[in-house]
Amino acid sequence: MTPIDSKNQKVYQEFYKKIVDKDPSQIHAYWLKQIYTGTKQPPKKLSKKEIEEALEQNKKIIAYDNTPLTGKIIFTIK
């Protein structure tokens, strides 16, 4: 699976707060460490339209948004 982050700051913040209980500065610090150690790269940030286009081309993408997109919804977080 290829993870994708949302460019929408409100959606991005809400997602990470609900899923990993971290704020944007904590997520940024995590990715800086991963990049510095050479272990991982952060997910690309795409707009809703770009996510929809990417999902049409690649079914192995995992993304989130505040409204349903194309593709199968595995679970919904409230």
C-alpha cells in the first residue's frame, strides 16, 4: 500500500489527532527523524482531486478525507 496525506490542513490535523494522537509538529518531527536516518520518506500530500485521480490509476493507495472518495471504504473513523 502507498499512503497518501491530505493537503487540506484541517483534515490532515484531524486525521493524525484521531489516529495517532499527535499534532502536526509531532508528525513533522517524526518524519524529520525518519528522513535523517534514511529509513522512510513521508507520504505525498495531495488535494482531494489529486487523490481521486491517483486512486483511479493505482488501487494500492490508502488515503483519507472528510468525505467518501472513489474506492472501497474499509472503515470509517468518527
